[in-house]
Amino acid sequence: MAGRQYAYLLEVRMLVAAEHIAKSIDLKQLGYPKFSSDTAMTETVSGGYLVVFKYGVVVYFGLQTAEKDAHKKEIHRAAKNIHSYQETETATLVQGSDKMTVYDGNISLPAVSKEQVLVIADILGKSVILSWYESQVNEMFETIEPIAEKMKKGRILKGKKQLIQTLGGALSIQNAMLSRIRLDDKPDILWDMPELEKLYHLLNNEYEIIERQRVLEGRLKMITDTISFNTDILDYVSSHRVEWYITLLIVVEIVLTLYELFLRHP
């Protein structure tokens, strides 16, 4: 990628905030310069940066409140299914350190380049959307806990509609993680600038992206398996109940037929 010049920012310390604002953002409609198929970035008047991901996450670098609000209105016009509650992840970007470190929400760099901003935004964007899904999965666990308790006692939980809704929610998260967000993928900038690998790995380890993804996948599998077991049992019981109804109707029909024959031939 051309333009590897380091752009020194005015602030020594800069607040970075990632927000999951919507289900998706139309980058073409937004019109910011695109750096990949799912990432756009623009530099603000104050010298900060704004990175937008099409999967509904925005990462602000050093924006003041008024400037942030103005950009947010612009982004909202290109967003679909805006969330009433917006998950947020914050960090402090420190410029002027003698070495590169990432620890406890502080990202320290000797200098800050646009390319480094993209890498930082990639990890914070993934972290905030993981937090969003972790919250949703925790709510799903409240649904399946009674199922496990009843199964332990040899009973099943009725109310198939709620179970299917929960199953649909879990499958929707799995699909989004695989097709839209692609948590395993590295940002495209690393192909052009492999020297950014160190920063990427420091951030990836600090925010435990891979570990959290694996835990989330395991919990989602537990949810789908538990609900599937319960619905399978419900279907089994329902099919047997139908068989008994059919058998009962046949018996009743035979009894009525014999009764009619008896009346005709006493």
C-alpha cells in the first residue's frame, strides 16, 4: 500500500471508542474512502480518525463530543437496524512511547500511522461485537437452563415456539460470525505491511479475540444441541400421541360397527 508516512497526531493521549451501532452499515452510501470490502476510514477535521465496518461497528479515534455526534448522524443514515442499546469498548492510544506495548486498555506506540489505526480498529471492532454476542448468548442460557433441569428429572419443557425462537437466535449469531464478521480473518492491510503483524498479535492477545470466539462457539453449540434434543423429544412424544389417537379412533370405529351389527341381528 502506498503512503506509509507516519502521521503524528496532536494529542499525546487519544481516546478510542468502538461502538456496535447497527446490524449493518452501507459503506457505499456512506461514501468514506474504503480500505477493504468491509472497512472504510476517514480523517476528521480535528485530526482524529473514524473507522467504519459494514457489520455495524464504528471506531472513533480522538473525536470530541460535537464532532462525534455529527459523524454519528451521518453514519446512521447509512445504517440498517440501529440498536437501541449500543455495546461500547474503549481504550487509550498513547503516542510517543519508546516501545510498542498493549496492556490494560492502553495502546502505546512511538508514532501513530493510518495503517496502525486500521489494525487497532479491526481488533476493537471485533472485541465490541463479541461483547454484544456474549450478552445475547448469556440471555439464551437463561432459556436453556430450565430445559436441562427438567431433562435431569426425566421431564421435557413444553412451549416449542420459544425454543425455536432461541434456536433461531443462536443460528443467526453463528451465521453472522462465519459469513459477515469473519473473526478469524486478519485485516487486509497486513498483506501489504507485514511489519504490522506485531501490533496485531499484541492487540489480539490483549483482547483475547480467538479465545472468546472459541468459548462463544462452544456455548452456541451447547444451546443448539440442548434445544434440538428437547424438540426432538417433543416431536417423538407428539408422534406417539397421534399414533395412540389413531389407534383409539380405529377401536371406537370397530366397537360402533360391532354395536350396529348387534342391533341388526339380536
